Amino acid sequence: MKTFFAVCVLTITLSLTGCSAQQTAQNISNVLGGILNIAQQEEQALGQADAAILSHWVTLGLTLKGQTDTCIGAAGNTKAKLATCLTAFVGGLLSPQELAGLRIMSTASQKKVQLYATAALIAINGALTQWGQPAQPNPTIAVAPSTAEVRRLSAQLQLEGYLP
């Protein structure tokens, strides 16, 4: 719960910086790209089987991010359309098929992916909630990340100043 609160504060702080809805969505997309880049760097530290699964997931995420950026550009400042863009990203990256693949990774790798998925979802849900849209549920890949793990990821994304 503390992790959820910390990342929500981060997301809401990013979302309430006087930006338009479209700029907020683009900021969130940029954070998603940062999360995926960090996940991509982790591939080298994993065993061959886990690295192959993570590589597929990251490649899918980067493809979806490109589609999300295009969608955000076309949506203008319409919150409902922007929400659809972000929700489509979640639907693709965290589909039941993708989650099934992630759950066969080692426990340590699952925990890392859970951190990335949680951070991405909370960033997206911050905007969705602000725009009056329903939040997306957080999938269970592994045990939820600790506050310290979220803070380390936030530091890697250079967002640590946004956490309490």
C-alpha cells in the first residue's frame, strides 16, 4: 500500500504540473519508455530463458509505446481519447497471454517485471483517475514491489524528487 501511495504521488505530481491533458499523456508515455529502457538493460543480467521472455515483453512494450505516442498525437487534448491511448498500452502489455509468459520466469525475474508493470500502471492510472476514467487493475506477476524498490526505480528514472 505504501508503494502504491508513493507512486501515485509521483504520478499525480507529474500530471498536475500545469500541463495540458495531451502533454500529461506524453509525459506518462515518456516515463513508460524510461521504464522499458531500464527493463531492457536488465536483460543482460538474467539467465538465457528469462532474458528471452523479458526481451519479447520489452519489444512488445516499445512497439506499443510507439503506437501510444501516435495515438496521443492524434487525440489532441481530448481526455477520453487520451485515456483510450493509455488503456490500449496497458491492454497490450499486460494481456493474459503476456502475463502467462512472464509467470514462467524465475521468481527473481518475476519480481523485477512486477515492479516495472506496477510503476507503469500507477503512472497510467494517475492520469486516468485525474481525467475521470476508471483505473486499470494491477496484474499479479509476483509479490508487489516494496517502497524501497519503487524509490530505486524512481531514482533511475530521475524522478526521485517527486516522492515524499
